[in-house]
Amino acid sequence: MKNLFILLAFLFVVQTTNAQLFKKEKITYDANQGRGTTDFKFLRWGYFLGFNNYDFNFDYKQDARDIYVQRSAGFNVGLIGNLRVNSFIDLRLEPGLLITTRNLFYSSSHFDGITFKDSDLTREVKSTYIHIPLLVKISTKRVNNFKPFIVGGISTALNLSSNEDNPDDNSNGKFRTTKNSLFYELGFGIDFYLYNFKFTPSIRGLFGIGDELIRDEDPNSPWTSNISSMKTRGVFINFTFQ
């Protein structure tokens, strides 16, 4: 339902602003009416809505059948603080709330010699992130009412659903991950200049830097013993309004 809402909102914006985007007249700031582009401001604020798709990248100690990760679309919402360095470079802080779910599927080969139930072969990993990226945005020269850019930087996230402090582990059905994580991010997008705001669709990849797995108490656990590292990777599609 929430994904449908975002899609409908996006289609509404596209429909109502189509004439502004593709007209030949360059939209500039009108001080009398207080509308138009605000690129000249040292600090600008805004918000974003969007989707995410998270995955895990596993490295193993010994060759074994991969753990299959079933991904699903998640939801992003947050605020933007933009600091203008010059006409082509901006520093950007984008604190937000990101919600996603990943399902892990183990092969019976992971339980070689161990009695298991069907429920032992799957683990649901729900994540609710307080995500804080610090990004550098590098833009091209503005062409009429369009301005493409690339963006990159580092981020940290607090996973409110990590189970890191939970004394139960996979033997009790609890898959645990670290509460705090670090990432680097790369992406691109296009600024569209409208009369009343600037609309920006963008796509960005996220890549975990450190191991995020909390291992089970049993050193021979079929769920965690063969995992050398587990790192998040993901893709965001955000729609920004400034």
C-alpha cells in the first residue's frame, strides 16, 4: 500500500509539472513572488520519499552452497540538509528512516549430520534503520531546467531490529545482526527545476564496509559457523523535494 502511494504521488508530480519541465523558458528565482530555483542559497532543506532493495553479500570459510537471500521492496523517508560549496559541488546530509525485510534460505547441506526441521532452513531478517549519510554531490552545468549529477559518500546506520543484545540465537529462531553499521554509497540523479520547488529522482547503491553478523553461541552452528563475513548491499530509488 505504501509503495502504491509513493507511485501515485510520483505520477501526480510528473503530470502536473510536465509543462514546466519541458518548456524552453529557463525557470529562475523570482524574489517578488518568492518562487523558483533556490540554488543560490548557502543552506537548503527538503525531504525525500522512496524505495529500497537490500541484499546480503556472504563470504564463506569453506566452499559450501550459498545462502539464498530473498529480497523485497522497502520504504524510505527522511529529511535533507544541503550546503552549497559552489555552483557544481554540494555537501548533503540525508537522515532518514529505512524499513526492509530479507529472508534467508539455507540448504539441507548446511545441516549435514544434524537433525533439523523445515523451519530451521529459513530465517527472516527485518531491519529498521536510522540511516545517516554524508554525501558529496557533483553536478554538471545546468541545461535549461535540468541538471544531472553524481553523488557519493559514507553513511552510518542504527538498526533498531538487529537483535544484537538478544540472548537467544538461531537455536531459538533468532537471527542476529550488528546494531551499528558503516557503508559507502555511490549514485546519480537529475535535478528538475519547477516553479515552486526542485524535484529530484535519483538512484544510489549502498555497500557495507564491515561484518554485520552476530554469531551463535555454538561454534559449530549450521547457521553462522561457516560465514566469514556478511555485509549489506542495497539500492535506493529516492524522490526528493526541495
